[in-house]
Amino acid sequence: MPSARPAPRPTVDPHTTGPARAHDVHDVLVVGGGPSGAACAYWLADAGWDVVLVEKKRFPREKTCGDGLTPRAVRQLQDMGLEGALAGAHRYEGLRSCAYGMSLELRWPSHPSFPSHGYVITRHDLDQLVVERAAKAGATVWQETEALEPILDPDRGLPAAALSAATPRTRRADAAAGGAGAALAPCTGAVVRHRPTGTTREVRARYVVVADGANSRFGRALGTARDRSYPLGLALRGYYRSPRHDDPFIESHLDVRDEHGRVVPGYGWIFPLGDGRVNVGVGLMSAEGRWKGVNTGKLMAAFLANAPASWELSPAAACGPATGGKLPMGFAVGPRWGPTAVAIGDAGGSINPFNGEGIAYGYETGRLAAACVGAALRGGGADALAEYERRLTDAYGLYYKVARHFVGLISRPRLMQACVWTGMHSQPIMATLLRIMANLMRPDELGAAEVAYAALASIGLVTPPDGTAGRVSP
Ligand SMILES: Cc1cc2nc3c(=O)[nH]c(=O)nc-3n(C[C@H](O)[C@H](O)[C@H](O)COP(=O)(O)OP(=O)(O)OC[C@H]3O[C@@H](n4cnc5c(N)ncnc54)[C@H](O)[C@@H]3O)c2cc1C
């Protein structure tokens, strides 16, 4: 039965406002208040649903990230009414691409749906803005509240049988192929712990959204797994004081080398924050276990030592120790839907393998999930959640497949060097690549990027990604 759309509720903390009623069943429980969870909670609350978001940290909080927002992310923030709140953040115009002593400045292209600018803003500030927006729209936000384990309800549909019938391997392949034969375990809430007091309680909901990030312990408890044949990003970042803190371009270096001087698949970045600091990092793509042994700390040290002197980067300019994390990409994680739950953002492996961007895809998958959960609440039930997987495939399936091919190619150092060397001699080639890699192809025009992508996609349609021949692949 669809519930009536309730009036937005104020943000309350059940741990400080007295014991919540045990029989309360919310429309939706969102686990995690990063970009994906906060955006999903915002869209659900904006539609009038009774949504509770639990977040284990207290915001604002640090989150390891490059802090770079592309036009795709800005579009989502605009749609949530938040671009005005970014006024204090550093707005930038495009990407300076550097390699082998050459550098090219590439402005963000014009596009009918996306702006031609981005921002660099710490996650400390950005994530707070979106969670506040969700709360203002009516979501109930419980901070310092950790979802310890799901409340499972085997009576909610068949998928428990589907789960037990499938091996982990077939489930992963199945999930990556569209989730037809695998599903998240039926879940109707979570046992949560309020960290300051240590009290635990049950939070029940008709639908649950898993948005607990790359490590996703909650998602694992519902049956998600990462397909290890898919590429995985590993990245490290730190903040540095720099005289070029307000540079109008973000900078990426495509010839990052390990301690043996080998060029590795990935890039180094310098993203200006406009507040006296720059965010500096290195990211590495590991495909089929290759490059896994590379020490990102040593990569970072080598990158800092070789970065253009004008940035004045040195250990003495560091604002603190560098921190790192994993980037599950290309829908490496599945299943992403079940009869009562969906997984979004990094919990669903949604990062773009071309460039390691995950914030925009967290917002976008959160929004898509909100639409499907809303349809489920209006009476569509599990079928509406299955639609989430279909819509993901429609929106990103082919693009991510092409991107995974790309990562397979750049894992071969000679090929990567040849491509970068050729590209760096041609502004049009790099501008084309930027449009493809940032997923900013135009739907209304057939330009160089669109033609090049169509060619790549036609190869991608007939060839399995490197090393995956013979297995089910999207
Ligand atoms: C070094 C590095 C650099 C990156 N740079 C960029 C970049 O420049 N631009 C970009 O677009 N992307 C970048 N990314 C990727 C980006 O950070 C992620 O894709 C993005 O954070 C995903 O958002 P999310 O909401 O899915 O997960 P998260 O941001 O990880 O949010 C998950 C939230 O869930 C909470 N949580 C976890 N478990 C629980 C639980 N059990 N109960 C309650 N709460 C819980 C966490 O505290 C966290 O707040 C980078 C990643 C790394 C590691």
C-alpha cells in the first residue's frame, strides 16, 4: 500500500530527544551521509517521503578526496539549489594536462545540460552543505549513528533463495551484468548505535538505501561483493600551502612514475582550493591485480619532487599527513538492488573509471535511486527497485564498459606512453579526450568526441575488457 506523503519532519536526534517508538516504520532508511546518501535523502524528502539518514560521523568531517567537482557534479548541486552555497569555494575553468615536459590548457566544453565550470571544495565543507540541504527538505538526519547490521526479513520476496542458489562468483558476474539473477538480501531496517552514548536500537523502514561508501560493510552484509576482475583505483592525497592556490585550472600529470622510474597507469593532480592550499594527490588504476604492488606513498613522494617548481610543493609546505583510499569503479560492486534495498555511490562501485570521479556519480545514482524508491513506495514494490538497475545500465552501462577497456589499455605502459605522447602534441585530441573522460559528450551534436566515443563504444560492444574473455560481462 502506498503511504500518504507526509509533511516534512524536523531533524531530530532520537538519542537526545527521548526513546523513539519501537513501532515506527519509516518510508526509507539511508545508511551513510556522503554525496550519494545525502543526495538520495534530499530527493526523497523533497518528494515528501519520511526518510531517516544515519551517518556514523559528526559533520562537518574530513573525507579523503581530491575535492574536485566537474561540471556534472555542479549540475547536480545546482538542481539541489546549492550552487549559491558554493560562493566561497574555488571556481575553476578547466584542466591543465601535463606530461613529458608539455602542458595544455583545456577549458570545460560548452554543453546543453552541464555548466562550463567546476569547483574545488573540501569534503569537510561540501558534504555538510548537502546533508543540511537534505535536512532542510525534511529528511531526519541522525549523526554519530552507525548502522551496525541490517534487519533481515526473509519473508519479503524470493531473492533470499536466489542469493543462496548463486555462488559468490556468479552473483558478482550476474550483478555486473544487470543484476538479473542476484539481489540484495531483503532488509527492513538496521540496528544502529549512537556512538557518544553507546546505546543501540532498531530503525525500521519500508526501503533501505545503502550509501556507506567504498568499504561498505553494511552493503557486504546484504550480499554485495566487488568483482576483482574490474579495475580498482588506489589514491593518496594531502593538502599543501602554495602561492598558486587560486589558479583558474586544476592540473593533472599523466606521466607519474614509481620509484623505479616506470610510468604507471594513473595520474597525479594539483587541485587549487583558493584558500592558500592546494589538494595534491596521486591515483593509480589497478587492472586484474597489475600494479597492485605499487606503493602510493612512494609515488606521491616522487610526484611532489617532480611537480612544477612554481607550485612550491615540498614536505615543509604540507598541512598534515597524506591519507588514501580505494575507488571501486565501473560498477564493480553488486548486486545493487533487491526487493527492499538499493546500493548507490561507492557502495555500488559507481566511480567513473576514466577519471576516478565519484562525487557526481554519487549524486546521480542517489537521485536515480530516490526516483525508483519513490515509485516502489507509491505501490511499484520490488519491480520499481529492479528498474533502478535497468536505469543504471541505460545511463552508464556502455560508457563504463568502454571505460574499463580504456583502463585495460593504459595498464600497458608502452601503449599508455605512446597515447599520452601523441595526445599531448595536439590540443584537439586532448580536448576530445577530456570530453569523453569527463562524460560530457553532447547528445545534440556529432563532434570529434562523439565520433571518437562511438568508435570506442563499437569496439567495446564486441570485445570483452582485457582479461575477461569468457565470462559474463556487461
Ligand atoms: C584519494 C581520493 C581522491 C578522490 N578524488 C575525487 C575527486 O577529486 N572528485 C570526485 O568526484 N571523486 C573523487 N574521489 C571519489 C569520491 O571520494 C567518492 O566517489 C565519493 O566520496 C563517493 O560518495 P559516497 O557517498 O558513495 O561515499 P562516501 O563519500 O564514502 O560516504 C559514505 C558515508 O557513509 C558513512 N558511513 C559508512 N558506514 C556507515 C555506517 N555503517 N553507518 C552510518 N554511516 C556510515 C561514512 O562516514 C561516510 O560519511 C576520490 C577518492 C579518493 C579515495
